[in-house]
Amino acid sequence: MDFAKKIAAELSLNENQVTSSIKLLDEGNTIPFIARYRKEVTGGLSDENLRKIAERIEYLKSLEERKQTIYSTLKELNINDEKLFADIENAETLARLEDLYRPYKPKKVTRASKAKKAGLGPLADYLKTDKTGLFDEEAKKYITEGYETIDKVKQGAFDIIAEEISDNPNYRTFIKDLAFKSGVIECQKVKDANSDKFDNYAQYSRLIKTLKGYNILAINRGVKTKCLTRKIVLNDEKILSHIEMFEIPSKTPYKDEFHSLISDSYERLIRPSVDNDIYATLFESASKDAIEEFKTSLKATLLVPPLKGRKVLGFDPGFSHGCKLAFVDENGKVIYTYVLNNPFMNEKSLSNSKIILQNLLTKFQTYTVALGNGTANRESEKLLKEIKKEMLPDLDIVIVSESGASIYSATPLANKEFPQYEPNIRSAISIARRLQDPLAELVKIPPESIGVGQYQYDINQKELSEALNGVVEDTVNYVGVILNTASVALLSYVSGISSKIAQSIVDFREKNGPFKSRKELEKVPYLGPKAFQNCAGFLRIDDGVEPLDNTSVHPESYSIAREILKEFSCSTIYEAKDKLKSINDDDIINLSKKLNVGQYTLQDIIKELISPSRDPRLEAKTAKLSETVLDIKDLKPGMILEGTIRNVTGFGFFVDLGIEINGLVHLSEIADAYVTDPHDYGKPGDIVKVKVLQVDLNRQRISLTMKGLKQER
């Protein structure tokens, strides 16, 4: 199979681009490195393009390997069916391949295999060709152990034919095609189900072709939790007529027998298997959609802007276990920790907590608070706002998602970072650092635990983990990493750096002091030439001996960067900004020829020289939360509020209003115009205005709308 040609056609790419990309991947180059530094070779393919190519290559290779295994098995069975071999060669999915192989696949003991073992195969062949109507007379000849009567012998012959019919891949293809054109999925709520989460699917019937991915995942979870039943409704009469057209011999005297055995083949053998295949196809498609939503939301979450140059108080709110406080300096180093015990128990405890907190904020000169959005969030926010109003007018209070903080706090990584602190204090530290640099802190948490996406535990965990890790890797390398301050967790996502190499870099840094140049990386144990090539351009040194080390210009292109500076009479990169801003497309073409360098590379280098050490993340914005809304009970229909999008799914936005439960802006309520994809209208971290439509206290659900509200873009 010509992989490059096939993938190019599937992804609407140039075949040479795909061929070149596959070659670079095979040579051990990472996707971030290829996307950034080999644009000339790939024609400027993005990291997303490259990941799709890599995914398809892996799938097609596994498909090809399976074909070779099947070919070998068929040869061992002395099968020489040229049409079958051609069909196998043309099979484009593993599902189609397995349908073709089904008749020859070793089976468990079945009714048909027992009948064949008893010697009833010739009788089945007789039934398909006989025109005399003397089947009963013929059947008498086959009476044997296990088949002592004519009826049992006849049933054995029927079982053989029924299984042969069920093994025909063409019937399965026909049924699946029919299902995806006109099939229906029906759901019923289980009578004694103790959950109301699936009430939307309690009496549910919908054409399969109109189902959204989130419908499938919701139904799947409902069935798994024994709250729902589901079934596929097909045009059985049409299917049986189709099979009968090919399986009932002309002028046979056994039409009734064939009608019966075809019906048995369909109901007992074909239908259950095909139903499973249809569910599997729907679930696979829904999972892919969900993973894409995960990826989009995760990337937006990781790119939430940092809040640099400030001391921060990480405030992990709580009731019975108190509020955990962690003061960190501008670089995220812990200054002091404290626990406010039972601050909301009564007026006295609240007053005492207020004084303690005000004294601590003043003592450590910390006037920015990162407040976790979990239990007791609004009570804690009210306490902080009272301090702001009465004592510290310059106090800034920022609500921070604490999803995954508790998971991180109990990990070996957290224990290694903060062995002297309890897990609940580590959570507060994590919350503070999330505000200072979300990306650097969130990479310490499994991507699927960051709090984006839906149904993460229902999806194939290996596929989800690989996809999300790819997003983290691409995002980390897009932003770049400060070599002398990066943690092992952050370095592990840098192009070409494994966790072992990341630890080696940190050990080398602690032993020898800060890196003064990228070239020093070559001295790090386990970091070989290929790893250096893959990682060097993504690691920044902000106070080193080589100014270009603080840009994304790769060391292999330093000579080109210096030639550009020379062309524009710049002695340092700091002089280049104004002189290079006026470069136009014609200048790029001419300079590219003069310096014998590709235009993609040239443009990227010039961009870096204009804005060295830039952070592509934008300035931070926070929602102005209502001071009167502390709990879901405080919400009333018609209220207009400001909130933060925490999650984007195929059916809408989940918006954080500053209470423990996020509200849903359904797809139909996002805009006045018709919305097909919520991702076109918002991403995690965006601030939006919403109106409360409905509050369901029993089900703890909040329905919101953005219609008719002017949004800041």
C-alpha cells in the first residue's frame, strides 16, 4: 500500500509533503521540531497536520500487518480465492477486514461445527441443490450419535447453512449501510434506576445518522450504569428479503425451510454481531469527536495567560478542614503556609479569620489572591472582599480552577517537590502557581484530570492519553521553556526530552549552576546529538552569553540570524526590532535567495529578531462575579451575570459563575444565529455574559443563555 498517497488524499495534502513528513518522523525527529524547524521540507505543515499523518501511518501499518497475517492463514488453509484476496487488499478498515476473514477464522464450538463434525455437511449441500422434495428420505441416511432423529438431522443441516449465510461479509455490509441511513436507536429508562441524570433519554428514539457524539457517550454511560436500555431498530423485512434474494435457490421445493433458516441466521447469528459492530462504530466516532473537543479545550486552558512578577496567596477554600493558605513569591517559591480552621463556623470565627488573613497579607506584602473554585469558594470570596473593602483596597482576587490540584498533591512528584507539606497545603501551592504560570503548573497533572472535556472515563484511555499528551507537548513547545527554572515535569514535554533526560538536566543544573548557553546542554548525561537537535530551539536562557539563546531561533540557524542582522546593520538583536518591521514579501524573497535560506525559515527568524523572548500568551482577564450569588440557591431566572468558560463540548459551554456548580449554555442558547460548533464562539478561559434561564435545585443544574447579550471579544 502506498501510505503517503493514501494519507495525502484523505487529508487533502500534497503527496510530497506527506512523503517528506513520514521520512522525517522515521529519522527520529519530533513533531514540534518538524513543525517549527523543517517547514521547507514539509511545505509548512502544522503540528496538527503532522499528528494526523503520524496517527494514520500507525493505523495503516497495523492494517497492513493484519492483512499479511490473514494472507498467511488463508494459504495454510489452502484458500486460493482471487476475489477474496482482492477484497482483502482493498479493505480500508480493520472492521471490513475482519468481516472478510470471518468465514475462515477459527471458531468456538457452534451448532454448525457440531453438525459438520457429525458429517452433515453433504446433507446441507444436498438441501441447496435438490429439486425432488425428498429431503426427509435423504436425511435418514445421516442419523448418527447426537442426531438420532430426522428432525435433529435436518436441524443440523439448517444450522450449517445458517452459519454459512452469517459469514457472508456482503450481508453485514448491507445491514450496516442500511443502519447508518435509516436505522434508529431507542432508549428506555430502567424502571428502578435511582439516577435522574439520564431523563433526557428515558423515552428516546432518534435516527442513527442524526445522533451527535455526546448523545452516544451519554447513552453508553447510561447503559453501563444500568440506568438505560438501548436497542437498534432496523427494517428487518427489507434485510431478510435482501438475504433471501441471494440464498433461496430457484425452483427449490424447500422455500419454507429456507425462510426459517435465514430468519434464524439473521436473528441468532448476524443481528447480535452487527448490532455490536454498529455500536462500536458509533462509539469510536463519538470518542474521536470527544477527544478532539478535549484537545481544543485543553490547549485553550494551557494557553491561559500567566500573571508574572507578583507574589500570590494560594487559597484552597473549605469548611470542615478549614481554608489552606500558601504564600509564594514572584518565582513561585513558598514563603509561608497556614490553615484557617473553621472560619465560617460563626461570626466570631469569621471575624478572627479576617484579622489573621489581613495580618498575613500585610506581613508578606502579598496583594493578589488565587482563590480555588471548589467547596466554600463563595464564602471565602466574600471574606476576602470584606478585607478588600475594609482594610486592603488594592487586594486582587482571582478565581482559579482547582481541577486536578488534589490529584497532583498526592503524587510522587508533589511529594518530591514539597516533602515538608501535607497534601492539602500542596493543593494551595498549586492553585497559587496556576495563576502565576498555568502551563508550568498544569503539566504536573495528568491532562485528562485538568477538568476539560466530557466522558473522559468512558473513552479509550490509551487514545485519550496519547492525544492529550500530544496537545501538552505542542503547547509547551509553542510557548517555549525557560531552561534554568523549568521543573522536571515541564522539561519532560519539551521536544526530544524524555523524563529521564529531564531529570538529568535538573540534576546537572543543580550541580553546576544555571546554564549559560544552549551549547552546555551537550554536556548533560543521556542528552545525545539527536535529542539536542530536537530540543535546543524550544529552551530559553534569559541571561546567558548568547542573546539568540533567548529566542526560538535554532542553534543551527544562528549564522543565518547573524547574516540578517549584518544585512540591516544591526550589531545586536536588540537593534533589529524597528529595522526589520518594514520588511515586505519582496524583501523576503530577495533576502532568501541572497542568503540561500528557505522563506519559511527566514520569516520565522525575522519574527524572532523583531520580538525576542516573546510570550505568545495574552494578558490575563478575570470575570467580575456577582457578590450576591454565593450558592445555586441564590440564582434566579433573568439574572445577568459574568462568568468564565471552563469547558467546551459539542453541546455547549460550561460556565463558572463562582459557585461550586458550573452552568450550561446549550448549543441553542449561545448566539442569536444558528450555531453548529460551540468552539467557534468561545474557548476555556473566555469571559462571557450570561442570563440565567432555569435553576433545577433537585438535579443541581443551571441553564444559561448568551442570546441577546453583547459579548466582549
